[in-house]
Amino acid sequence: MKQFKRIFKYLAGYRGNIGSYFLFIVLSIVFSMVSLAMLAPFLQLLFGIEKLTLVEPEFSFSAKGLLAYMRYVISTLITEKGPESALAFICGIIITSVFFKNVFLYLSYRVLAPMRNGVMTKLRGDLYEKVLKLPIGFFTEQRKGDLISRMSNDANEVEWSVMMALEALIKEPLTILVYLVMMIIISPQLSLFLFVFLPVAAFIIGRVSRSLKKQSTDAQEKNGLVISILDETLSGIRVIKAFTAEKLLGQRFHQMNVELNHIRNRINFRKDMASPLSEFLGVMVLSGVLWFGGRMVLGGSENIGGLTPDGFITYILFFTQIINPSKSLSSAYYNTRRGSAAIERIEEILNAPVVVEEKANPVMLSSFEKSIEFKNVSFAYNDTVVLNNINLVLEKGKTIALVGSSGSGKSTLADLVPRFHDVTSGEILVDGINIKEYSLNSLRQFMGIVTQEPILFNDTIASNIALSKPEASPAEIESAATIANAHHFIVQKENGYQENIGDRGSKLSGGERQRVTIARAVLKNPPILILDEATSSLDTESERLVQDAINHLMQERTSLVIAHRLSTVRHANEILVLQKGNIVERGTHDELVNKNGFYKRLVDMQEVK
């Protein structure tokens, strides 16, 4: 049960619900037993099989005392008002007890439902919160489809397999236990015979379900791959059609889908075996009880085993009441085996290390006054050195440009400033203080980031611009859009700023999407800007509009600019040329051109005049 540690932790907050649930279940079982216990002995009185009890016994709240007193009441009714009145009384008692049994059963469900839903709400909330906290590097190693599968399908599996099973794991054992106690009271010898066979049945069920966990893990992994292929297909549908790769992707999807189908069939074959197998084993045990108990009654062994014919009938009735709970319990056990695999996959996310952690009592960055400084900064990822001994100072109001070939470490260097990653060695200082000392929120509040790929959400244009400032007024949003050269195209939309831009901004052109992200940065009004190749994927006209917007945005701000197109950074205060994680050249545009080195070759290739 170690896998369910987190579930039990969540359940600890519902102690009152758990207590009420136990109470209602016990009362439901008690009233169920009353309706069964009434039948055999009182019908024997009614039909004259057993002598009437005409002397009032001493009343007590024990099971034996209550039963004796009810015999006296039935006997009195038979003698005074006739058998029909007694029969009506017995029927009334049974109806009343069944009514209260179901009332308390319903109340137990009313108590359990909020508890079950609350636990799942907390689990999904913790999952999402952890995803928001995980470092950028975590997502580069994971398939997005697999993460979605863990947060949706695995969470649903936990809800329907584990939480529903927990209900059975509380209710059914309690039901079985209460009935077994009453059966022991009726006949200890017959119950001893029963206890020999029940563990054998439990062992057989356990053996059959042993492989369910592994099969469930395989099924969840395959399901994650299916979702990943679907996500890649939806994202790259243009490329798939352009390269006529429908057949290739279709074969890949169908192969995974068929494999998933086979695994799920094997799981269902074993899961569906639980109920019939437990019922068959239950009937075998019942047959043994009938044979052994019947011999005790027929052999006149009442004095030895304390078992009378009416007691034997009651014993059999009680035993039949533990067959269905046993079936439910075996099904619940199968489900927990399936659900434990889903929990383990979820726990891999919840227990993933947050390598970028905030100090317990961080410093709040209230203003940016001097500079950002890299001191002997190195960064390695999975033992691969990405940056090596970087030293630079970006003074307030200045612009530093990073250029170099793909994979040289430019984007990684920029990602270290907002602490998307933490340095492996060295330190980064903002106004002389290590950025690890600052709270993450206050540090990032001072930064605006515009990336090569515009990241937009399926919402209105206004909501995307106001991402970092939800309380912004329409006038502020419009002003930011105007500075970003976006206002003109926005007002031409049917709904203006309230136009929904679709998934990832698919209803906008590349240049329009980029200008919306620039407007978002303008509205935030950060003193520090990080521009990661913001114009590299645009056509000439869009690039000019976006570059004009960037120039407006960079005015009087401290900027760290990554560029492939060197024409956009020739006016930077300093240009750093990176190659394989090292700064190989640094200086202004003119100084680097005059050096006739790596930067000059880049300039010649792009024909920057």
C-alpha cells in the first residue's frame, strides 16, 4: 500500500467524513442483519416448528437478549391476535430494517462522494502546480503527450480504480467482518471450517491479479505515445500533408493503437475474471459449509457444536451475504493493482526534483539600478558542457548582443538570467547580489522576454497582451499595442481587441503574433529585456514592422539580444561571439569587423552593409 501514501495523506484531511462513513456503514450492516435474523427463527415460531415463548424474558441489549425478547413478542402476537398479525409484524420489521439499511447506505455515499472528489481535485491541483514549478529542462526530456496522458488518463485511472476501490476496501471488509463475527457466535466449529477455505480462495485471486500492475504500466505508457503522436500530428499537419507523410504517421499511430488494444484486452481479461472467479470460489466454500454444517445438524450435534436447524439456516443466510462483498473486494483488489501503476506514473512528476529552487527567505528585488554581471559562469546539462567560464557585464541602459552558430549556447546564456536554469558553477549578479538570493517572482517581474516563436494562448488579443498585468485598462492595452505596431491590424479584426486568436494564435500571421508578444512586453514595462531572435522567422515587411516595435521597446531599457540577422544588432553597445559555449570574440560591430575573425565571416555571409 506504499504507493497510496499520497492518497492517504489527502484523506487525512477528511477524518470527520471517514468517521461518519464508518458509522453509516456499520448501521447499514446492522439493519441488514436484523432483516435476515428475523426470518428463520420467527418463521419457525409462526409455523409451529418451534415452541412459543410465553414467559417474558429479562430484557438486555445483547444479541441473544434482543432475539429472546422478539421471540416472546412474536409468540404473544400469535396467541393473542393470530398468526396473520404476527406475520404482518414480521414483514413490517423486515421492511423497516431494510428501509433504514438503505437510508444509512445512501448517507454513506453522500459522505464519501465529496471526500473522493476532494482528494482527486487536490491531486490534479498538485500535479498542475508541480508542472508550473518544474524547470524548463524537464520538458525537453519528456514527451508532451505522455505528460498530458499522466495528468488526464492516469489521474482518471486513479479516480475510478483507486478511489472507487478504497470505498470497497472500507465497506466490504467491514461487512464481511461483522457477518463473520455473528457467524462465529452462531457456530464456532463451522466458522473454523470456513476459515480454512477462505485464505485458499484469497491466495488464488492474488495469484491471478499479480501481473495486472505491470500490464497497466505498459498500457499507460502506450497511451502516452498515442497522445504524443496525435499532438505531433495536430501541430505538424501542414508538414505532414506537404510531404505526403499521412501513410507514415498513420502506420505509426495504428501500430501503437493496436499494441494498446492488445494490452488493454489482456488487462480486461484478468480484471473481468475477478467477479466470476470469486463467486465460483464462494459457492465452493458455501457447498462445503452446507455439507459440514448439514452433517452437524442431521447428526444431532447441537450439544457439541451449538448448531440448531434454525441457527444453521441463519448461518447460511449470513454466509450468502458475504459472497457479494467478497466479489466486490476481489474486484477492488484488481483495480488497486491497476491504479497503483497510474499512481507511480503520477508520482514520477510529483517527485521530480525542482532544481531551480527559491530560498526560504528570499530577497525581494525592488529596483534595478546598476548591472547584470556573469562571473565565471559555466553550465552543463547531462554532463555536456553548454557554457564555459562566461564573464560579462551588462550595464543598465546598455545593449549586449549574442551571436554565433546554432548550438553555441546563446539561448542557454539568456535563459540563465531569469533562472530558467541555474548555473553549474560561477554566479550571476543583479546589482551585485547573486540572483539565487532573490525571489523568483520579483526577479522575473523585472524582465520582459520576446522569443523567436511567439507563445500565445487560445484567448482574446487583449487577454494575451495583458498576460502579466490582468488588471490593465483597455487604454493601457491599446497604448502598448500602438507602440508595438499592432494596433492597426487589431482594430481591423471583426471583434477588435476581443478577437479570439485560436490555438497558439493560429488565426494571426507570424508578424501579427510577434507584435502581440511585443505589446505584451511593452505593457509589462520591464527595465530588462531579453530578445531571443525575435525577427528571424519573419518575412521582410513583417520584420521591418516588428523591428520598429522592438526599437521602441528597447528605448531606455537594458537589453540582452540574441540574433542570427546581424543587421539587427550592429548598434549594440557590445557584441559577444559565442562558439561551443565560449566567448571567442567581443566588441562593437566596427571593432569586430576590423578584427577580420569569426564575426567578420558571419557578416560577409549575410552581406551586412
